Amino acid sequence: MSALALPTAGSIVRLCAVLGFCGLVHAQDSLPPIDPALRARFGFFDPIIKKVSRGTGLLRAVRHRADGPVHALLSNPFRARLEDFHKAGDKLESTTISTDGDLRGLAAADLDGDGKTDLLMLTARGRLVVRRGDATKPALHEIEVGFGVLGDSLRTADVDGDGRPDAVVLTRDGLRVVTGIAGQATVGPADPTFATSVRSFDLFDLSGDGRADVVVCAAAEKMQLGIKLGRKGGFGSWILLDTERMHTAFPGTHAGGTPSLAAILHRPRRVVEYGLRMSEAPQRPAMLLKSLVKVDDERALAQGDIDHDGDLDLVIADPERARLTILLDDAGEFAVEHAPTLAGVRSVAIGDIDGDGKNDIVLASTEEATIGVILGKGSRSAFPKPLAPMPKLGDKPGMPVVVAVEAGAVLAILRDEGRNAALYRFQDGKATELCALGRLRRDPRRLLCADLDGQHGPDIAYVLPNDGLQVVFAKGEGKFARPSGETPAGFTKNMEDGALSLTGSGAERALWAVRERYARSFRFDTAGQPVILSQDNGPDGNPSLAMGAVLGDGTRLFLDRKANKLYRLRADQPTQSIDLPPVFPRYLLAHGDDAVLLGSTGVLRVPLRKSLELHALRRHEPPTPKTVYYSGLAADLDGDGTRELLLADAHLNGLHVLVAERDKLRRALSFPVFQTNSRESSGEPHGMATGDIDGDGHDDLLLLCHDRLLIYYQER
């Protein structure tokens, strides 16, 4: 590395705010002047410099007792220890704490309310280790949480509302919460994140409700910012926001009492402070994502009211884990429940099969050759009970592949090992064959039941993968028949299951099929031939339509899978195009006033009438074209009750301090920390913290730069 010129301790620096080093005049001349009144709000001594090991990180300002002095705490991975720097008289002394290895997170919190600070350490082995502030208390067991996804993947806050800090860890498996750390620790399930690569992770109250929220900035082209709002007992779903491309995000100034998020934009590196608000008819709505374990095959799902509150809910099968994911509609969000179920569930249906007025859940398990039922009058977490013995196809019981609920009965397609299939009705514990279906090359996913020809009641429609639409018509007296030969609707050939849905109601019930360049609604005449009711060519331009849905007010939704966009078409209004995150949708559903997409990685809910959005509160343009902000920190350095932003600048090799004034962020200080021409200095300083180290009532500035700890005492 080239020679490093660091400032020396001695004089106090006030107005100039440049912490002396050679090349100083050129550095100052290249920056615009600063208002002296702003500079006068701060006063720093030249730094006290301590040599530390290269690679030292996780700088923290910590009070070991509530009424004690502030210590500078940092992690030394090469010596497997924490180094604790504190002022003793006129000297800066240090002690060490063993860590037994490298760390991926460090936090300080009073876990048991004894007034002494406990240290929480996330090891490189994926374990949460607690060092008690009171050494006389028994040690706590290590807690397995998973490998941290970042070099700093641990935060603390009271998540469960018991008044004690909990640990929030961003692991490779997802976000995990650990509660009751000082007693009987409980490790929550990992909630997968919305992106594979993460830039920053923070935990603070962004919504202003007094609860900590999770804020994650991902390295993605779209939907880069993800938020989890704190709720009673935990966090809500991921809320994905389409923003200007960000380099990183961190807590803002909260000026004027408005919680804010500060973001360094990607290019140019301007800084914007955002607030969070609810917006009517947003152009870029915030989307709710419930991440699921990624699967290559399609998931079985059903939509209906299963908690009897009048809102639509979702039930999704996880066949590999033999469980159901139940998403209950809760004021525009999804409350998540899990329940054990049959293995290999291939189809789910919702409807009232016992006549008690409450919807039941019906499941088809090909692997266990069983149709299971979870009754609405019982617990949703109860294990499914068999509906009825499966009738034999040949010499073995048939294997159910798809189910539906119609008029209190269960309709199911069963097949044998040779894939010869038949349609059955299950009612009152009995199975009745309705129609032989011949050999199925692949299994259908859903049965759509509606009177499609106006003759003998509900008919059955389903999609065979690679074959397209199949229809079985009711013929009266409990009999069904399917047309001979190919499907009568030739435009539905090679259609995927998610491209077919039902529209209308009552006698106007019709099928709606979405093709690449158009969508058609249609019924059938008495001869079984399709009657086209309407054709929709979708949005203007040349989108590649994959599937669609129709809301209750007639609004049409189309998915362009290639462009990963959702189109919203309303009468006499411009088409709205909404960018989507990469969830790889297989189904698009109308869900009240919202759109819901089920993909291989999760469930995405797109609010179309009312949604959260970020709005810019204050902006700051870089002082020079060469300024490159790369990290930031919010702290109240001047003691006025409002935090300032500290921004690290790779071009200056130093820091800028910004203060909030109405709709602007104004530069109050700019100072280089060191001088070097080496590329090794990129990303230096690499650690920032603030705290009253010298006990004079004014917050001091702590920096980690290369292999030095710099402490700038402040006096005003």
C-alpha cells in the first residue's frame, strides 16, 4: 500500500472543519463554500488515533451500564476478539473480549432489564452468542440462527412487545427473529427475502407507529427496497417499493418529527430522504410479497373465505413439506398460518360440503391416494380427514389428481397408474362415477365449474398441460359427457392453466382465455361449439400476454411475463403499466380490488386502489461531479434534537455532514480523513459511529479507517 498520511492530534478545529493533512488547500478549493453559521454548530478536535489490526470492523459506540461512559467497541477477526476502547483520565485505554472466531454481526442491549448491557454476537458459523453484562449470571446457550448474509447481519429491537430486546437476523435462509433471549429463547422461522443479493439491512421505526420496521435494500434492477412493518407480535409481509435505483439506504434525520429513510442513489450519487405514506390510486404501488420456498413445479392453490370474515383468503399447498400455507386477508395484508397436511397434495378447493354455512378445505393427494377434508367448523391446523374411500380403477384404488366443490359435493378426477381417468362426485360418503375421461397424458391443476351451455346445470372445464382446454358437459340426471375428438375451442390449444378463468355471474358465467395477443370470453351452444362473447386485444403496443383476470368493477388485468409487467385496463382511462419483481408468476387472480400473483418464489399482492408509497422529503446534490457517496449514518452531533447525516465520500477520502432544512439537505461540514492515491483506499473509512466518549455531554465521532481507529472529540 502507498504511504498513508493521517491527521495528528492537538489543535481544536471549529469553523474550517478540515482535520489537517497535506494537500489540504487543494481539497478545500475543489468543494463549494459552506455557510459559516452551519459550520459553527460543530466543533471537533483533531483525532486521537489508535492502531488496530487490518480487517477490524463492526464499530459500535456502547454503554456497558445505563449511566456509564460510552466505549468504542470493534471486532478483530484475526485475533478472534472484541477490542474495547474507553477513556481513563486523559488516556484512551483498551481491553479485549474473546469471540471464539469471526463475527457477522454485533449488537448491544440490556436483555434482562438489570441495567447492564449484554453483547450479542452473530458468529461466522451462524450462531447467536450472548455475553452477559453481569458476569456473575449463568452463561446463555448459543442459539443456531443461520449464516448471516452480510458482514453486519444482526439488529435488536422489541419485536414481540414484552419490553425486552429481541434479535433480528438476516440469514441466507431469510429474516429470522429470536425472542426471549435471556430466558427461554424462541427462534422464529426464516422468512425468505425478496432478493438474492442484499446491499443494506436496518431496523428502525419508518412508519411512525412506535414499532421497529425492517428495511432492506437489495441489488436489483426493480423493486429494490423491501420493508417489513412491525406488527403486534412480529412483522408483516414484505412490502416492495419501486424506487429510483439505490446504492444503499439507512435511517434518516427524522426532521420535523417525520420518520424518514435516507438513500444514496446509484448514479449520480445524490442523497434523498423519503417518508412513507398511504396514497390513493398510486402509479407505482407498493406490493406485498409473501416469500415461499422456491419450487420448480406449479403449486396447488384455492381462493375463498375460510375464516368467515367476508374477505377472500388463499390456501397454497407445499407438497414436498406436506403442509399448507394459509394466507388470511387482514386489512389489506396477509396473515400467515401453516398447517400439516397430506403428502403430495396436487389440488386444493374451498367450499361448504357439510351444509353448515362455513367453507371447508378439500385436498387431493396423488401420493397418498386420498381426498382429505379440513372442516370449517374445526381448527384450520387440524390434520385432514379422509373424505371417503377411493373407488377402484382396475384392481387398485384410484388416485385423485384434482378436486372442486360444487353444490355441496366434491367433484374429482381420479386416475390409475396407467393414467386412465374418470370424473367422480363424492357426496354423503359415497363416490359416483360421472364420466370416463380416457387417458390423461398429464394431470390437470384446477376444475372450473359453471353452466357454460345453458342446458343441464354446471359443466366442468379444465386445462390439460400441452393439450389445452377440455370440457365435460352436464347431460341431466347426474350424467356427464365429453365431446369426442379435439377440444371444440381451437384457440385454447397449448394453453397453460393460469390463462383460463371464469368471468361474469349466474347465467352470464363464461370462460375467459388469454392468448399471446388477445383474450376471449366465450360460452358453448347446445351442440358444444364455442360462442365468442367478446374479444379483447389487451393494452396498446405489442405486449406478450400470458394470463389475465377481471375485477368486480370490470377492470381487466393482463400479465406480460416476458416484460414482467402487469397491465391495468379501465374504461375511458389510460392503461396503467406496473413493473413487477421476479416472482415467476403461474397464476393471476382478482382479489377484491387487488391483483394477486402466485409464482414459484412467492405470492405477490398488488394493491390497485390504495397503497403505501415513498415520497421525497429532502434532496441533496453531490458538491462536485467526482463526489462518490458510498455509506451513511444518522446522528445528532450538534445536540439540537434533530439528527444529521454523515456521508462517506470515496473521492474526498473523508466525510460530509448534512443538515435538514425544509426540503433540502445542506452541507455543514466536509473534511478529508487521510490522503492516499492507492486504490486500496476505496471504501475507506469503512466504519462510523457516534457517542460521548469523553463524557462532556457532546457526541464524538468514531471512524475506522484502514488499520486505525480515529476518535474526534467534540466541544461546543
